[in-house]
Amino acid sequence: MATQNSNWGYRRIHGELTGLGHNVGASTVWRILKNHRIDPAPNRASVTWTQFLRSQAAVACDFATIDTALLRRYYALFFIDVTNREVIFAGITANPTGPWTTQAARNLFLRHADRFSGSRALVRDRGSQFVDAFDEIFRTEGLKNLKTPIRTPVANAFAERWIGTLRRELPDRTIIWNQRQLERLVIDYIGHYNTHRPHRSLDQRPPRDSKPPLRVVSDPAQHRIMRSTRCDGLINEYRKAA
């Protein structure tokens, strides 16, 4: 009961047990919880920011900045579903103004409205690109706008973590020359990220995975493995041959 109800203390559990016909003292319940190293209710009832975002079925958004070999900086707008880590690409620009970001949000719902059907909140920082018109689009679609505190990137940890993953696996391993090349690589990488790349928090499965869990291979020598590449050969994908 204590593990299933984080805000129940030993007296609340004692009352529930009494209602079930168990003749046990409240001090006995307290001692059992202590022996099993279960913290008091106030400690167990505290909700972390991550747990709160998941309970809200939140979607986080941010800009990933990428510099080219010609010293031109581009900004890639993306959204990431906190519950299943799926990433949605919204566009790349060299000048992320408020009107551009607002139009990118409109295009996002025109193309991917189904992916936001179960979301209830949008997490974003306080960048000047996210103007009132941008927020209004999400409010119209039924999402609350959760603004992170000033200069607190950890409050948007899901988006920040994905930016780090993108940089390590893509621009840090190749030379970016122009916007067209960058957009092509980012779209291809997001396809790899959503459909193939394993995630530890998802039991080593990709965010968008409709396949049943694979059985443990008893004899690996009997199976032939096929390798394919993404992002101009930067990333390898491995699958069992049909």
C-alpha cells in the first residue's frame, strides 16, 4: 500500500488495514515500513519536475544551434514528447524571429496534429522567439504553456539532453556547409532517433516502435545481420536479415 500510494502515512495505512479486518496496531505498521526502509509519507509524496512533466503528458521545445564551416549559425526548432521521447522536427532558420517561430508552430499542427492529441502542456524557455502568438497557437489546441525559470536550462532537461545527443552524433562528426545539407541530415537523424535508436529509459527500444519484443537469440551464428547507414554514412543501423 505504501509503494502504491505515495502520500499515505502509517496511520492512513493502518486505517485501511482495519477496514479490511486486520487487527494490527498503528505502531506495528510504522515498524514494518521502517524495516522495509520505506520513507515517511511527506518524503514519498514529493513529486520531481520530471514526474510532473510526465504526468502532464508534456511536450518540450527548444532551438538547437549548429554552426557551419563558413561560420554561419543556424537554429533548428524541435519538439520532444516527454513520455516516449519522440522528436518532431519543426524547421531550420538563420534568423529565429517571433513571426518565423509562430508560423513554424502553425505548420507543425497542420502536419503533425495527431502527435499532440494526448499532450496537455508545452514546456519552453523564455527566449524572445516564443512570442504571445506562438503561445496562443498551443492554447487554442488545448495545451498549457509551462515557462521554465530564467537561466535554468535544467528545467527543460529533456530538450537539452536531446540537443547534446544530436551534437555528439551528428555535427561533431561531420562538416556542415549550408542550410540545405543541415536540414537533410537533421531530418534523417530524427528518423533514425525515432524508429531505431535504442533508449535506456524505454527498455532499449526506440520511441516509435510497433514491433513485438525480440526473443533472446539462442544461437547467434544462425542469424545473419544486415547493416544499413543513415546521415551520409555517419550512423549504422543493424537488423536481422529476413
